[in-house]
Amino acid sequence: MKSNYVRWLVALAVSGSLVATAAAPKPPPPKAQKDPDAGAAKVEFKDIPTLQDGPGKGFYAIFQSKFYDVEVVASNLTFYVYPKDKGERIDKPVIFNNRFVHTPNDRDPKDLMVFTGVRNLAPPAVNPPKIVISAVADSGAALLQTWKFGEGKIEVENHLKGYDANAPPTMRTYFKFPQTHRFTPNIEKADREKAMAGYLLTIRGGKSDTALKTTKVTYASKVEGFTVGDTIENQGPWGDRKITIKRKGGKGSLNIGGEWNKFPYDGMDFFARTVADPKTKKVDAQSFEIKIE
């Protein structure tokens, strides 16, 4: 019996089914992500210049097109995206804000990484094809954000640089859908549903491990749980227009999450999130597309 067992082991080794493996080498320590604008003078948000006349007076930049308008507030570089219906702007903007990036303890507001200014910002502009922002925190970390404007769509890409590679942060871009209705307590549910007929949020899953299957929420229904996906579609607040926000490419676990225990008509806050790769400690580029159709 013993000799047969030895012959069986030899046969396995010869056939390649039994192979000795060497211990995997230890990965090199993570390198700090370099900031390409490091060394350039910083301008605080309160000192960012604005347009001095015309329809964009008082803003850092504006972009006007057939399907949407964009206004960029100078004091915090918040982007207001206004869909248009039949050529007319609808005064219910989607608001995008990227001034804050959470550190690993993202439940403690005291640990927020606060961006205090920008470097190498282009002069104020009307209808620029793109806007590039290099925001910097006192820690030395920098967020490089690029907005590209197209016909019926906007592409946004974020890169985080200059952070401590041994404690990589979580990157978030916040956006807010507007409040659409106000109801007094005596308004019956049936009347609310009638007032919001056709208003619908659709959250679609994707390749992210945390993504759920497609979820549809009418504006008259309360969002009861935490919603995660790769695409959000919003139909109703802008007439015939629909807004779709969708992640684009990239590795990591970029997904879209939102609030719960709230009615969509009250206004909904969402965020796109990218976490560091657990092996490389690198925060992948975060990119998403905003379509107005």
C-alpha cells in the first residue's frame, strides 16, 4: 500500500498536478500619489475671480446650450446644472459639490479633508469646452477635477493626488436633485400621486459588488432603504427631459448611494463614491457622465 501511494505522488508530480509553490514576495510599500500642480500658488475660494458682466455676471463660469445651462459659483466651485425644456431653462437645478473628501473614518465629520483653495485655475469664462479645477487641502492633498461639456451631456472626472498612501481616503462627489413639491399634511396620498404622475427615480445596478438590481421609486413613495447602483435616472421634474447620471469605466468600487426614509419630492442627496484599492492603496480615477435627454 505504501509503495502504491509513493508511486501515485510521483505520477502527480510528473503530470503537473502536484506543484510546489514558493512564497509570494511581499509587495513594495505604497508610494505617495504626486500632485501635478504642487508648488503653484494657492488661491482661496473667497478670492476666485468672477465674470464682470453679461448673463454670467458674478459667477466663475457659465455654459449655455440647447439642452442645459451650467452656472459655477466662484466661492465654492459648486456646479448648478439646469435642464432646458423646449429651449427654456427649468428652475430646478441638479447641484454638484466636490469640496469635501472623506478620510478613512468617514462617519466622523471631524475627520473631513477640507479643500481650502485652488491652483492654476483658468480665468472666468463663458461657454468653455471644459473646466479644470485643482483644489488643494491644507494637508497637501489635491483633487484634480475636469468637466467636459457636450451636446446633451457632461463628463466629469476626478483624480485625488498627494494623499498619505498608508491612509488613502474615500473620494465622494455629492449631487442633489431638487425639491419639486410641497404638501400640507391634509393633502391625501391619492392627490399627491396625481400631482406627481410620471415622476420616477430609477436606480440601476452594475458591476460593483455592492450594486443592487434595478430599483424604481415613484416620487409619491418613500425611499425606505439605502440605495446603491451604477446609474440613476430621474424623470418628471423637467417636463419631457430626463437626467441620467452614470458611472464610466475605471476600477475600484465606484457606486452611487443615497438617502433613505425620505420622499423624492422633498429633494434627494446622492453621492458617487470611490474607495482605495486594498492592495495598491491607490484611489482610482472617479468618472461619471450626466446626460440630459
